[in-house]
Amino acid sequence: MVPGARQHVGNWPGKTVEKKEGSFSHKGVPLKLVDLPGTYSLTAAAEDELVSRNFIIEEKPDLVVDVVDASNLERNLYLTMLLLELDTNVLLVLNMTDLAKEKGYKINIDNLSQKLGIPIIATVATKGKGIAELKDAILKAAQTRITKKNALNYDKQIESLIDYLVAILTKDKNLPAKYPLRWLAIKLLEKDEQALAVAKTSAVSRELLEVVA
Amino acid sequence: MRLSELKPGQEATVTKIENTTTARRRIMDMGLVKGSKVKVICRAPLGDPLEIEIRDYKLSLRKKDAQNILVTEAE
């Protein structure tokens, strides 16, 4: 994703766990891009996933551009859901749409965009298709922060637990500025290591651990 | 039966994931959850690793991880 960069792609320990940065300007607006480790998930247990996740939580970027292989949406939209749950501004890029077409997939982009509540751009990066539209969309999406409804609603029992945890988390004055509280509540229910560590040092740790431990 | 016991070409449905927390989370993140349909593509010599097809993509699993995934074979 870094403009003008030619980089090797690989997936092994040590590969792209660091971030790469680049910048360009579009329609006179300077934009800074940070390429995060490519992942399928955002757990605390994997180093690359934690790098991406912490960047989004700590740096609060104007926009997260989620580039996915359009020929395997079922697997890749999982990360999109996790990003939406992180309460970040997301632009979904369906890349390799040529391959998806070859596989016989017809993707109803308007419908998907409406369901997810986020803008979607189709590209074929190797052929430069959709890149101009992508730049326009990045600029537009980065400047407009849409307030979304919950990306995913769980069943009643889990939702009421989430609400209960959010109510406790709200009492710690330090937390709301740092973490999306619904996200933190969900991670606590998942017994996510990082979320548990946050809970332990929180002013409301006793109340939280009564529910989660 | 266990996912590790399936032969290449056999299809099955996941019924239970008995792996420890981290591995379990990782496996579920890759889309392998209760009710998922899987098909064994091939096995390396000695059965490790094992390549399966799931949700229209191919996934390699360690034998020790596949041993903790319970499945029922498709009819």
C-alpha cells in the first residue's frame, strides 16, 4: 500500500511486523499512509496482529483501508467485522476482483456497502484498475466520520453482558479516551490477554473481574 | 472421529474444537468453527502437516492441532 514501493510479500515470523510509511497528496490534500502487517484476525496472541490492532487503538487513524482478496470474501470479511467492532472508520477495498469474476462470483457491492455501513471500492491493483477511484474514496472517507450502528449484534444474553460490562468500564475515567468500550467489553468476554491486563490495572478491576474471571 | 484421521478426499463437519485457548482461537479465526464443512486435500508424509479445504480456501494444519478437532464424516 505504500506509494511507489515494491515490496516482497511473505508470511513468516519476522516479516512485516513493523509498519511502513509513505505519503502522497490527492487533490491538494496531503495524506499519510501507514502499511500495517497483513492479518486475518486481530488477536492479542499474535505479534503481527497486535501491532496492527495497537496502532489502530493508539493512533486513532482517520481511516483504515481494509484491502481484501475479493475471491475469498467469506474468510476476509471476518477482519472487516473485527475492524468495525474496533469502532474505527473503515473503507473496504475489494482487490483482485478479476480473480473473483473468474471464479464466477458476482458481488453486489452496493448491497454489501449498505449492509456493512461503509464505503467499498473494487480494484485490480496489479492492473491499476480502480486506483483513481480508491484515491478519491480515501480522501472522502477520511474526511467524513460516519457514526455506525453496531457492526455485529450478538444474542440477547451476550448483549446484556456487554452492556453490563460497558456500564462498569464507563466508571473508570481513563478508559473511554483510550479504548472503544464496547470493543473492550467484547474482548473481556473473549478473555483476550490484553483486555484482561487493562482490566487488572483499571480502577474498576474488582467489579470487572467478578464478571470475567 | 478426529480431523487428523480423515483420508484425502474425505469430507466432514466440525463438531468440537478441543485445542487449548490460543490454538483454539487461532483455528476459529481461520474460519474453522463448529458446523464448518471441511475436506482433506492431502497429507504430507507422516501426516504432518495436513492440508484441508474450508470455506473455499486451503488451510494447512499441524497434526497436533488437527488431532484436537472432532468431526463427523459426511455421508
